[in-house]
Amino acid sequence: MPELPEVETTRRGIEPHLTGHRLGKITIRERRLRWPIQEGLEGLLHGHVVQQVRRRAKYLLIELGHGTLITHLGMSGSLRLVEPGTALRKHDHVDIRLDSGLSLRLHDPRRFGALLWTDEPIENHPLLARLGPEPLEGGFDGAYLYGALHTRKQAIKSAIMDSHIVVGVGNIYANESLFLAGIDPRRACNRIARHRVIDLASRIKQVLAAAVEQGGTTLRDFVNPEGQPGYFQQTLNVYGRPGLPCPSCATPMSHTLIGQRATFYCPTCQR
DNA sequence: CAACGGACCTGCCTGC
DNA sequence: TGCAGGCAGGTCCGTT
């Protein structure tokens, strides 16, 4: 479900309800996420005050002063704030009670998500230590992207989805960025002119920033922590539109698989 | 190293 | 209606 814009939308939704608030009772109903939730996590969290809620890549980092709760939503995870007594749905795995009376509720049908604890400096955590730059920050620009890609032979789409190169670009926004840049998603990285890679970096920033602005993309069921959908799907040019006319030239959109992921592109505009 | 495929899960949709 | 098969917004890990 979530790519960077959806995770950032989630962060913005939960942050004001968490920062400065004390955590109360922690209820864990299902520990089998991508990695099992560690025994005793309840005791590590209970009674502590949230200092800050940050995001790194698609990880949400809830900082408690004596350590950090690391959350990942995987493919199907969501975090919502619920009123006391809100009925449980299937796959509501964790509730974290807040001193406001609300609870932060983790829901994740496929259980590809994660809930981890670390008391080390967060940048040292093995899952975060080797990540590439944030696409919406200064460490990511055209010169960086060209430097990272120009010797690679893999398909450009796979490369921009590789979190060691740049984080946060998932399947939807990889497809959309390549459409705006006019680049065939199958094209080998080392066969793309420098000026086109530089343009691609801008397009990635453009697409992600616009999607954050619109609260993310709701394809099936993404909702922000207040329960509202995102609106960026109205802006999608290629994702999920095989056979429909290209918005630019009206050629029917092509559909293929790259790295096992659904790929959509215009065979005329993207070269 | 770079690149690729498999693995982890449930739900939903399609087609027989 | 039932059931098999395929697909879904992520990403780690093992193998070439």
C-alpha cells in the first residue's frame, strides 16, 4: 500500500497526536509481522513520552528519548488513531494507548510490516544504515543520480526503486516519474543520456512532492490516520491504465513486468 | 560488487 | 456457488 507519500501522509496525521504525549497500555494481539515483535516491547514503551515522529525512507521513527520505535507498513499496513471502544477489525495487530485517550492502531493484513525497537543511534540500525538519500532532500539531485546510475546495466525502473540508490520510490511513482521523463522503463541505466537522467531526478521530486501534497494515492483502501483517502490517483498518467490512451499522444498504454513488478508505459512517448 | 529470483502473507478478482 | 490461479502499493536474502 504505502510508498513515500502515503508514509509521509501517515506521519503528518499521527505526529500531532503523539509528540509530547505519554504512552499508556500497549496491546499486542499478533507478534508475527515481517520480523516477530520482540517480547517485552510493551514494557519498553509504557509510560514514556514521545519526543518526535520522523520518517526515514518508508520507516516511521517514533522517538521516545531512551530509544526509537521503528515502524514499517509493508504492502498493506496502516496506522490510525481510534477513539476508545472502536471495534476491532481483523488484522488490528497492535494498539498503543495515549494519555489523550486515543489509541494508535496498527492494521496489517499481509503482515509484511514491522515494529522494532532500538536504543542505538537510529542511523546505525542495520535496516537504515545503508539507505540512499531522501528524494525530496538536498542529497538527491541530477548529478547524484547520474553518478549512481551511469555504469549500471539494469533496467532504469528497477534502479530507481532500489533503496540503496534513492529511497521512497515505489512501483506507482517509479512508473509515473518515467512517464514524465519520457524514458522507457526497460532501458538500461548506462544507455540514458546524462541530461535525461538529470531530468528524471527532477521528475521524481515533482511526482513525490505533488503526491504528498494531495495526501497520497488511494488505489484500494489507503486512508490517512483520520480515515480520509488520498487524491493523487486522479493525477496518475500511466499506473494501472494498460490499453487506455496515453494522456499525451493517445497511443494505447503498454503493460509488462520488470523485476516481477507491473510496469506501465507509453510505447510512443517513452524511449 | 551487480543483478535477479524467491520468499514472506492475506484478500480480492477473474475465469472455469 | 466453489475453487484454482493470479495479482497487489515492499524489501530482505540467497544465489548466480
